[in-house]
Amino acid sequence: MLKKCRRQRWKIGIIIVFAPLLSAQEKMEFSIQDAQNYAIEHNYDIKNARLSIKVADKQRWEVTAAGLPQIEATAQYMKYIDLPTQLIPGEAFGAPAGTLLEANFGLPHNANYGISVSQLIFSGSYLVGLRASTIYQQLSKLSAHSTEQNVRETIAQTCYLILTAEENRRVLQQSYENLQKTHTEISAMFKEGFVEETDVKQLRISLSGLENSIFTLDRQVEISYQLLKMQLGVDFQTEVALNENLTDQLKKINIESRLDREFVLAENVSFRLLKTQEKLADLNVKNEMVSFLPSFAAFAQTSQNAMRLEFNIFDGAEKWYPTTLVGVEMTWPIFSGGAKVFRMQKAKAELQQAELSRKQAEQGLQLSYNQARLGLQSAHKKFSNTQESRNLAKDIYEINLIKYKEGIVSSLDLIQSHNQYLQSESEYLNAVSEVLNAQNTLDKLLDSE
């Protein structure tokens, strides 16, 4: 019993020692770039996109295999319960003219086995399909890259949302603590009769408003982190944290270098996707055209046949009868009720649709680039203005706080300047978020990998 207790204490001790390590392993910290790189390997959409590449590759090999030699082996055994009956003219065997005699041909036990080989010599549809399968694989790779771009963009947007909310929460918490200190001081002055009770109540109202705002931001941060976990491809139970802040991101902003980069439409992934889809539509037209051509195939076949009165198929002394043949086959569809003509017309219309989509995308992507470029310039200008306004509003509030304690301004003026400061902080943080997101949008359009 004593040994058992010691073993239990030993196990408990091991758990206590390693528990901090286990909990530490469950926490994941990322920079925004690290989060993007992690998502590239674990995001569910990206995993599906990469599986689509594998599917396209196997489909290409499946199409290729149709043009390789096809070998097939067969084996069959048949036992006639009733032998087939044939009717023959009776006069051939001395019977009266007009009579029919019944005769059974064949033996009750029959078996055969053989092997056949066929090789496609020419098929227009096969050649076009082979080319289409290669382009489809390229389309899958481009689609996967587009998915990676979208994931990088959404990861960055979510991280900016989290950092903005955390910074806003920090500002409100600091403001709450400062206002709480002022409230304590004013409450003491009220007890001494130096200020009115309404001053204390107005500060209490402002504190309550800050408490509600902080609570709302806490929930927003929590939900945003859950969204980030889903985008990263990690369980909700795993603790995730960002090891950067908005200040770190502001240091990375380089407006001039982005505005100086040239937008090359032909290298844009979305445009390349549409061009590839147009190629597939063109190949579909060609496939319908070559369907009017004949196809040729060569084949060879050899087989062994056995016919027995008794079931002795595996008796090596009995004889098997061989059959061997070679040949060439031509298949030429001549008339199909006009279905081929209509399919070709349909394919041509779909090609025209693909061409129009590509032309529309040319203008749309150029317009998106121009809007993103102007949006980044506008967001940066707004950021500079709100940064200055925030600093001024903070100075005004701090001056009014001193004046209020000296009895120069009223509590209403103090609360008004405090609210103005919080409003300017909110506008500043929104401007920072707009700059980062505008930069993120432009980076996606300029990505040409």
C-alpha cells in the first residue's frame, strides 16, 4: 500500500513539473507574416486547392493512358443444360421434301481463354484532350496560387482588425484608469465641498461608458481571434496570439515604393486564370471540330477454345483449339442527327463568352489597380491628418484637466474634451486600419508570382 501511494505521488509530481510545458506547447504566437506562412501550409481552402492540383495531374495521366496499348485478358466456361437445336432440310438426309429435321450441334462443356491488345493510331479528340488536360493542370495551379493570395489577404485583414481592436482597448483602458483617478480626486473634493455633486456624477457616467466600450472590444478581440484560428487551420482550443502591434506595422508602411511599382496586367494571377480558361474554351471548339474526323486503331487477339463431352477442362491430354487474329479498325461518325453541329456551335459561343470575360477583366483589373492606388494615397493622407488631430485633442484634454482641477473650466468642458480625445483616437485607429488594408489590397494586385 505504501509503495502504491509513492508511485501515485511520483506520477502527480511528473504531471506538475511538465504541466507548464504542456500548456506552453498549446500557445502559438505569430507575426502577421508568420501567420500568413503558417496558413499557406494549414489553411483548409489551400489544402483543397492543392488536392485539386493532384486531381488534375491524375486526370492528365488518365487521358494519356487512353493512347497507350490496352491489354485485356478473358476467360470463360460454359455448360449447356440444353444444347442449341438447329432445323435442317430433311431431303438432304433422304427424308421427304419439305420436312425439317432437328439436330443438336455443339458439346455440353465449353471453355476459352485469350488475350487481346489494341493500340490507338489516330484520334483527333485524344490529341486535343491530351492538350486540354495539360492546360487544366495549369489552371489548377493558378487557382491554387489565387487561393493563396486570398488567404494571405484575409489573414492580414484579420490581424489588422485584431491589432486595431487591441490598441483601441489599450487606449480606452488607459483613459479609464486616468479618469478613474480623476473621479477619485473629484469625489474627495466633493466631500470637502469644493465641487458640486453633478461633477462627480458626470465623471461616473463617462466611466460607465468606457467600461461598456472596453467590454465590447474584449468580445470583438475574442471573436476576431477565433476567425484567425479558422483561417490558420488550427483548433479553437489552441491559444493564438500576435506578437506585433500597430506601431510595428506603421514602421513597415512604405507608400512611395508601392506607388512606384508598375502594374503588369499579363502577370496578374486573376488575368492569367481567365486567359487559361479561354484556352480551354478554344480547345473545346477544336475538340468538337475533330470529332468529325475518323479515328484508327490496331488490334490483335489470340484465344484457346475447348469443347468437351465431360468436365475435364484441366486435363492436359485433351486438345485446345487456337484462334488468332490481327486487324485495323476505323471509326468514322457520319451522321448523328445534327448533335455534333449544335455542340460545335455551343462551344464557339462559350469561347466568345470567355473572350468577353477576359476583355472585361482587363478593364476591371486596371480599374481596381487605379482605385487601390488612389485608395492608398487617400488613406495615407487621412492617416496624417487624424494623427495630428489626435495629438491636438490629447493636448486639449490634458490642459482642460489641469484647468478643471484649478477651477477654471467646468466639468462639462472636461468631459467634452475627453470625449473629443477618444473620438480622435478612434478616427486615428480607423485611419491606420484603412492604410494597412489599402496597402494589403494593392500588394495583392501587384503580386505576380
